[in-house]
Amino acid sequence: MRIAFGGLLHETSTFAKTPTTLAHFASGFGIYRGPEILARFRGANICTGGFIDRLEQESHDMVPLLWAFAYPSGLIVADDYAALKGEFLDHLRREIASPAGVDGVLLDLHGAMVVEGIPDADGDFVAAVREVVGPDRPIVVTYDLHGNHSLPRMRSATASIGFDTYPHVDMAERGREAAELILATLSGKVVPVTAFRSIPMFWNAPCQVTGHPPMNEVIDLLHAIEQRPGILTASVSTGFPWADVPNMGSSVWVTADRDQELADRTAQELADWIWERRERWQCPPLSVAAALDKGESHGKYPIILADHADNTGGGAPGDSTEVLQTFLDRGLKDAAILYIVDPEVVELAHRAGVGAILDTEVGGKSDPIQGPPVKMRATVRALSQGDFTYDGPMYAGLTGNMGPSCWIEQNGVHVVVVTATEQPLGPAFALTLGLDCRRLKYIAVKSAVHFRASFEPFAGLILSVDARGTHTHDFRALNYQHRPRPMYPL
């Protein structure tokens, strides 16, 4: 069989002010074409890596098209999206028209992509692929746990598969599952039919950690459903609340073999089960001060604060300052902030050199909501051009780049200042600078949950805080214009 695959991935925050352009895709994980995709992602823990792994097991012909990923940020510029989509479709048309043709398509998407004028951009992309391949060739799509899904996008695909883990450590596994399903469909072993249900509910990030209650109960139910006769796959999405679009919110979908009534009944059962327990998925975060007090009373170190209102992994700017100012005001020692995005400070540090003293203002430059800049008299401890290798389960086997960066320190408070807006998925980049997080007592990460995959094994206590920031988890404070109403708990 000859399977084409690729992807266009972006988690779009409509509350972020920085538009997303082609340049952001090129400087994110990058834009890869044809054989470059195989070279980059073979063996990597992402969905495309899983596609490759499963297809190579039986020597199926692989047709890599185009794969592009930009780090979360604001609305994608319409012309730039059109350019990427057009290139993908052009590659696909050429392969379909070739003597060998194409039997099916695997798509690696996120599920919360928004383009200027296109609120359901993932749906738009899948529909465009469907138009090119026609009604008979199967399309199987993989999605992040945080997609804002819609019935039209589900209908455009033959089947869709969402992540089962948060932090997302099962991406390659879901890619292999998708490849297995498209092969089974092409061989006639199964005929996938899907039922979709939206759930009008916000789902707090700390309640989504799949390794702990209550979220593990949801995943256990999903896996039990998938063991039932006739069920091919089941997925839940907790939504992405910082995309103000009509399809924003939680959802579930179930794919059965040939039996639409079974899919409908099971999807409704799953949606009802989640809705009946809706209070369990709400867990208001602590203030910074309250979290530190709780951590000190717990007495186990390092105390790790998840500054999720400034999670660059969701499109926040990464330069909020409340946690940094609190660390300095409390006179904490062996404390670190990972990371603050501030190219101006990075440039000053690189110009001054290691060992220099900087009198500067750190952070708070992107938006007044992020808090005022923090005055620091800091020593430059290390400099970097940003290259590193991921050392945790997420993105295992891949390299990354934080852009020109520095490690500065004032009276025991360490700050890793970066250029790229990427969340700290693990301590690997800090260690390249010489900062060993395992030796610290206090660590603040600009992340919601993904950091746990690498930090949890040595954490004394992890606490979520809702410091000042654009991505507050107080959803009443966000100026929604387009989201569904009503939506629990608002």
C-alpha cells in the first residue's frame, strides 16, 4: 500500500498579540518536505514518527509530503496558511496523479489551529485534503489532547485519534495506532464510523494530568471502551480555552466498526459520564504566595511552581514577572525561573559576557497584563546560542533551539532568559548552561503540565499557580466574543 502523510500543526491563542507567520513555522520545529520528514522524524516520539515506524514494519510505500510546526502564538496570517496548505495539496495532487498513486492519507494535526478568517482551521485543512483525495480514499488524523473539535472536521476524516496522555508522552504510539487503522481500513478488515459529542465545559489544566486522579479515571474508561466488541478507538479532548472560537470546548468521539448506532450510543455514554462529574474537572489554582507557603509547610524540595498563566506552550508571551518578583522579595536561595522570554536582556548579556554585572529590567515587556519589568542587578553566569537535545519522554530523539539565551543570577535567584517562546519540557536546556535543576530548592516553570514528564521524578512538590498573565485560568477574566454559551462553570 502507498500511504501519504504530513501535517500542519499550531495551537493558536486568539488572546496572543503576535501573529503567526511562515517565519514562525520555519523557526519553530521547522518546515520539512519529502524525504526530509523521514530523516527528521524516524524514531522520534511524535505522531509522524509513529506513522513511519508502523509503515516501515511491513515495508509499505511511504509518501511524505510536507510537515510544518510553529510554536503556540497568535492568529496565523491567512496568506501564510494558504501558502502552506497549497503546497501540501500540490504535493498530494502530484502523488495521486503519479503512476503509483496514493491509497490513503495520514495527517498529523493539533486541533486548535486558528487562521485569520478561519476559526476551524484544522477542519478547513482536513476538508481540503478530502476534496483532493475524493470520497473513497481513507484519511486518518491524529490530534493533540487540547483540540477544539467540530463535527465537520470529524466528517471529513475517515477516523480521528486523540492523545491519551498529558504530558503528551504517547504521540508516537498514537501515530502507530493511526497507521494501523488506515491499513486495516484499506485491507477491508474494518469500516470505521464515528460519532462526535461536544461538551460545554472548561477543563482546568491541573485536573488533566493523566497519571493522577481524577484524569486517570477518564483514560481508564476510554481504554475500557476500546476493549468492547466493535469499538475501534475512543478519544477525549479537554479543549483549548484560549482560542475564542465557536467550536471551543471539551469533546469526545468514538469510532466503531461499521455500526453507527454503536458509535452514537457509546459516544453519548462517554460524554454523559464526563458531564455528570463536571465538578471534578475544576480545580482553581493557588496564588504564588499561597503556593510557596504550602510548599514550605510540606517540607520536600524542590518546590516546583507551574506558572500556567504564562505558559509559552499555549501561546503566552513568557515574560510575566509576578513569580520572579516574589522570589526576589522573599529572598529565596537556590531558586530558578525557567524561562523568561526577553531578547533585550539576552542581547545585553551576550554583549557584556560571562561574569559581567547587568543592571537591567527583566520581563514584563510584551503586555501590561504580564506585570511590570523587574529591576535586577544580576551576574551573567552562562551564555548560549540555544541548541540542546530533549532528554525526556516528550520529543525524545529530537533536538531543539531556544535561540540566543543566557543564565543570570541575583542573590541566589537564577533566571534562564531565552529568545524562543517554548515551554521548559525538561531540565535539559538549563543543564547545557550549567544550571542543574536537581540541586535547586525552588523552580518556577512557564508551563502547565508538560514539564511534569521530566520534572516529576525528582520534584518534592508540584503546585499550579495563577500569577498575572495573559492565559489566566480565571476564565471569567477573558474577553470572549465567540465561544459557545453557556459553558460550565461560567
